[in-house]
Amino acid sequence: PNLLIRSRTMATTRIGTEDPRMSKIVIHNGIVYISGQTDGTTTDIKNQTANVLKKVDDLLAQANTDKSKLLTSSIWLKDISRDFKD
């Protein structure tokens, strides 16, 4: 039998490559990936959370998207019994 195989080019776009070891944002095949975000400006979990979420919003905006289109997200806490009380 004759098989028709179509080749599709999948473009990859990298944004935020000031550090040559990584990209802050990678867009591949229409899916946006962002690097892990942390906040070292405060020890208060509420402020850290707000600062990290602001960074995420800013990165997603650079990729022309927003949190309403998230497929998945992971949040890591150093000490859940201490940090998740509020």
C-alpha cells in the first residue's frame, strides 16, 4: 500500500535568553513553557506567592497568553506545615 506521510515543521521560539544556559520562556508547537520562578526578596509566604505570581503573569504576557490557559502548574513549598497555615 502507498502511505502518505506529511512532514510538519514544529517551530520553537525562545524568549528571555539573557543567560545563555536557559530560556525564561519556550514556545513549542503552540505550547508555552516557563522556567521555575522563585522569590528571594521576602521570607513571608504571602508576599513570596504574590511576587512569584506576578513574575508568572509577566512571563505569560511576553508569550501573548495568560493563566486562564494553563494546562498544569506546580507549586513547591519548603515547609508545608509552616507555610500553608494561612
